[in-house]
Amino acid sequence: MAIINVTPDSFSDGGLNASSADAIRNALRAVDEGADIVDIGGESTRPGAAEVSATEEQDRVMPVIEALSAKSGVLISIDTYRASTAERAVAAGAHIVNDVHGLQRDPDLASVVARTSAGVCIMHTGRGREKLPDVIEDQFEFLNRSIEIARAAGIADDAIVLDPGFGFNKETPRENIELAARFTELHALGFPLLAGTSRKRFLGALTGREAPDRDVATAATTALLRYAGAAIFRVHNVAINRDALIVADAMLSARTDRQTNHRQGD
């Protein structure tokens, strides 16, 4: 999943896609580099970023979605928590709604997803609430509530992907690392998992590098989290993360082959 932030103030690529022409060009480049999904957002989610109106958000993203839908068969995701933006985006060709508030902010969003038969990425966040002290217990408390909302609205289970929300009010680098180290525990929720570590601050704390220089660290988490069972990877640099996944998947395939041969030998 390639990140295309059509914003002037996103934390690592603010301004890179500020114009529709730049965003469309970079989205098509990401497809050429191997992106299976392009995630288009019109409001920065970095801490302290100013909210924009629904109109401004839609003015930013709609031309990009319309052009990408016309020029490519790639899956398109709209990164929004607003029902009105999601409805317009899906009508214009988006296939997935990616909500960083896990369907718990706009009460109408889940019904839009259900009515349009879109896929949905439900993200965990700690923002605006008191978290449980255990990082995984808090994931289960928040995400189970989101799953209840989705099901009540009529969203099918096979349309849902869960995102543990690396960096979203995870207080310290240690909390993010613990979440990554215990990633396999999230499979108990029963849904495919998305990993969104790309260029996050905890990688900067570990490496000492600024956001644009964290792609190697991101690729390391991609390989490790693939080994832990992550299914989708939301990244800024598609090429380097695809390479990491090629290596990780080759190792996983070799492990599976060995386990199969061992069972047959028995």
C-alpha cells in the first residue's frame, strides 16, 4: 500500500504531493514500482496537525482518485474518517476506506462502507482516550469495539483489515517496539493485519535519522512483521519494501516447504 499524502504538512513528505499533478504522477510511479494499493489522504494525521474541512479534504483527494481510477487498475484506498469524503471517493473509484479512528469518530462512516460494499481498514489509535497499560490488551479493547461497529452496520468480515496503528499515541519508542515484538498476538482477532511503520518517529529514535532517511529501517520492520504474519504494508518507498518482502517471503516459503517435507517424512 503506497502512501500518497495530498497535503502540505504530512510528517515526512509534506508538500511532495501538494498539487494534484504531483500526486497523480507519484501515485502512478508507485504503481510502476509494484504497489498493489494506493492510499490517498487529504489531511495530515501527524501529532498537532491542523484539521481541514471536509470540502478542502475532498478538493485535495478527488482529482487524484478520479485520475488514478481512469489511468490504472490499481486498488485505491481513501484515507479519511469522514463519511461524506468516503462516499464521494468510492463513487469516484476508490475501493477501500482507511479510517485512522477505527470507525469510532464519524458515526455514519460504517454505514457508508457497508452500503457501498467497500473494504475497510480499521486502525487502532490511543488519541483522545485513556489507554490500558498493556499494549496488546488495549489493542483488543479498542479494535473489538470497532469490529462491533462494523458488524452492526452490515460490513462483512471479509471486507475488514485491522491496523494496530504504530505511532498513533504510542507514548514511547519502547511501546511501538513492544507492539511489533508481540504482533503475532493480534492474529487472535481473526482478521488480516496491516503494518504501518513507514518512517515513524520510533524508527528515528532508534536510528537517529530524520524521517526521509528512515526507509531502510522501515524495510527492516517490513521483513520482520511479514515473518510475524502481516498481510499489507503501508509505505512511502514501495521499491525498497517490495525487495524486503521478496526476501521475507522466500524465507517463509522455505520454512513451509521444510515443515511439509518433515510431515510427509513422518
